[in-house]
Amino acid sequence: MAGSEIKADFWVSEYITPWDIYAHGITKILAYKKTPYQEMLIVETGAYGKALVLDGKWQSCTGDEFLYHEALVQPAAIAHKSPQNVLVLGGGEGATIREVLRWKTVEKVMMVDLDGDVVDSCREHLSEMHQGAFDDPRVEVAIADAINVLDNSPCQWDVIISDLSDPIEEGPSFKLFTQEYFEKLKKVLRPGGFIAIQAGQVMPVQITIHARLINTLKTVFNHVHPYCCNTPSYGSPWGFALCSQEKIDTFPVSEHIDELLAAKTTGGFKLMDGISLLGMLQTPAYIRRAIEQETEVYTLKSPPKFFGKGASKEPVSL
């Protein structure tokens, strides 16, 4: 573009649709590895700070990750009001367990991630995100398959956070957005508990997968509420789902939420307060309409598959 000054020579391009690419200018590569499960990059960007990229898809970055992680964790924790035992599936950066640990009521957090190489690299290079959460004595990290843990764990959980990478066909997660997986979550959810699911992008031209995920969740849980938060580095607003066998309060009194957070958390929120939560839970009309019109249910025989992988413009080298 005439008059623009380009400040990066290396770019990671993520394919948002078959016609749209979001390219991030990279200033430094901190880590690169082809693990047994996926291709991992940890990079420094010119605009958004450090970032984790898996299979070419942007996971989170220090510049705006709070928008994603607070939106993922806090609505479920607030709905419960006093979570003690929390299960996190995925979340290799450690920012998800960081958000869980804000709650003074929490006694145990179990984080399950399939890829130990990613977790180790995030512990080393993304301290801005995890902020020492991995070393908290309440945290147990299991490098394991989420399905095996759900099938064999005798524990039940007050809050479950499903923070899995996008279900691209080449990646390890696409089977974990299905009816069968959600049934397993329900079995280990304690009565009165809440589940939060990262549920994909919700821009109008890519709403189908989100709508089908919500429709699938409704076949498993009595109450499912979709919500979203804009995360600029993703190139799209991002969708979530709050699920429970209990009724979900979608019009909380903001002052009551502020009082709850002041009493039961250590604070430090950048996004979350009573007004933000109230606004977040008011799902836009186009999303509600897409969900109402959806009939397909994702199963192991017919799982979701996000569009495409990203790519680097030049060969990766440290």
C-alpha cells in the first residue's frame, strides 16, 4: 500500500476462509518443533508480542490473550460462584490455569494436554502468559490424552474448561468437538457444575461450525448458552459455550458480579467485571438465528473440521 512502512520480512499467514488470509509480521522465532502431534512455533510479533502458533493457526499472544482467556474461564467460574475443583483440557500456554487460580476458593486444578513439547516450550518462553501458574501447588499437569483421562478418572469437577486447539483435519483435536466427547464431560461434571467450551470463530461468513457445535451441545446438556468476545489477533470474534444441567443466569446483576469477584478472587482482571459479563452474555441476533436454523450434530463419524492450516512465508529457522 502506498505510504505504508512494512517492518517485517517474515510472516505467518493464517487462512481464515478460502479467500481471506490474516498475516502476522514476525520479528523473532523463539522456538520451533514438529512434535509427534503438530507443528509448533513460538514467535515474537511486531504488533501483538509473543505468540503460540500450532499447525499454522494462531493460538494466543501476549498482546490480547486476556480477551480470550478471561472470556473462556470466568463466566463458568462466576456461574458456579465457589469453584473448588477445576479440570482444564488443553491450554498449553498456562494462561487458562492462570485465570482459574484467580479464585481463592480453588483447591485443585488438573490440566490435561496431549503435547508435552508444547507445554514445556510455553513454560520456557511464555511466562507473560502463565505467570508462574504451572508452579502453583494446587496445579497438577498431566501430559495425556483427554479421552483417556475422562474415561479413567474417578474425580468429578465443579468447573470444566475445554480449551482445545481448533479441529483441523490434520491436527489432534477434531474428535474432541463431538457429541461423544461432550457426553464424557457431562459424566465427570459435579452436580451444580458448569462447563466452558471454546467454540470457534463467529464471524458471519464462518458461523456454521459454531452453530453446529452449539446444536451438538444441546443434545447433551439441559442448558447451553453461546457467547462471544472479540480477539483482534484472531482476525475474527471468537465464540464460546457455557453449559450446565443447571439454569444459566444470562442477565446477571452487574453489581452482584463485582461484589463476588472482589470477595472471592485475587483480582487483576483486564476484561472481566459485572458490566462486561452482562454484555458478553447477550448473544448477537445473527448467531442466535444461525443456531436456531441448524440441525446437524457432530459425532465421531461426522466430526467438525475447521478450514485450512496457516503457513509461513519463508522456511523456519532459529
